[in-house]
Amino acid sequence: MKITTYTLGDFATNCYLVVDEGTKKACLIDPGIYDVGIQNEIIAKGITLEYILLTHGHFDHILGANALKEKTGAMIVAYKDEVEYFEDQIKNLPPVYDCGTIVIDRHVVENDVLIFGSISFRVIHTPGHTIGSCCFVCEDEKVMFTGDTLFKGSIGRYDFPGGDYGTILQSLQKLKDFEQNYEIYPGHGDFTTLDDERAHNPYIK
């Protein structure tokens, strides 16, 4: 598995290109804006983009989704409970930005598995930042993509529409309970590990 990170847009959203190097099949997680550099890398390296995975529906994680789907033919995937965020310009928080309507090709639920090449991601529902926030977990490689649920030393905001403090704490407990250590790739900020967050994050008890 090769992971390339792009930090995109005014809100420095982490977007991840995850490639199975054996087959050159890939997924792209949270394209916060359309960045032609991502498209150029996909073309130059002969990568087949299978999925555009959205951890949640806020504008700073989805603005590039439609354009990249059009350019690559990839399938847009999001949690089933998040549908309203992709259609409601209030709930996806666009003070200036027009997201349009994001058409989700595949609605996933808890424990669904997404496969590209030899890589499989399990879907973990982690509400609290939004109703349908989710994480994508590769158990074989011990990697988690946590969106705006879990950051290094912190958590995502819970004061936006659909957010709830008690619910996000329950979601964090779900992540904490994973056995072994995992690399954490969050929606914003630095990478971390699950062991570090268990030890130092004040929101994980």
C-alpha cells in the first residue's frame, strides 16, 4: 500500500491517494477541492481510481468529488446516513463555496468492505461530527483514515448540524477498542497512531 497525502484548500484538508502497487488500483479519500495535480499523477502512473471515499459531507472534504468522478470514472462512496449533507447547502456548511449536489454511487453501512486490488477497507460508523461520519480501516496494514472524528491530540467539532459531543465520544471509544496499534491519517493536521492517542488524547479515556 502506498499512501500519498495532499493538503488541499483554504481549510488544509488532508486528501489521501491510496494505491495497491501490485495492481495500480486505488482510492482517493476526501478530495477537498479539485486539484489537477492529483489527476495528473493518476494518469502519469497508470493508476485506476476505483473509489472516491468521503468520510463525511462537509464542503471542505467533498468539493473535488464531482470533478474527479467525471475525469476518472471512479465511484463516489459515503455512509448512508450522510445523504442529506450532500444535498443540503446549509448542512454541508458552504459559506462561500457551492458544492452543488454530490451524487453518491454507493451508500455504505457499518462493517461494509471496499476492495481495490489486494487492499480492503472496512467501514466504521463514527457519528458525532456529523450523523453519518465514518472511518475507513485497513486491518491488514493497520491503518485508519479518520476524517474529522479523530485528530492528533484532539477531535472534530460537534457544534455543527448533526454533531453531538456524547455521540463523538462513543465513536472514539469504538476506535480505541481496536486491538493493536494503527497508523491514524486524519482529515486535518498531522499523522498519529492509535497508541499515542490512547496515551495522550484527553478525549479518549
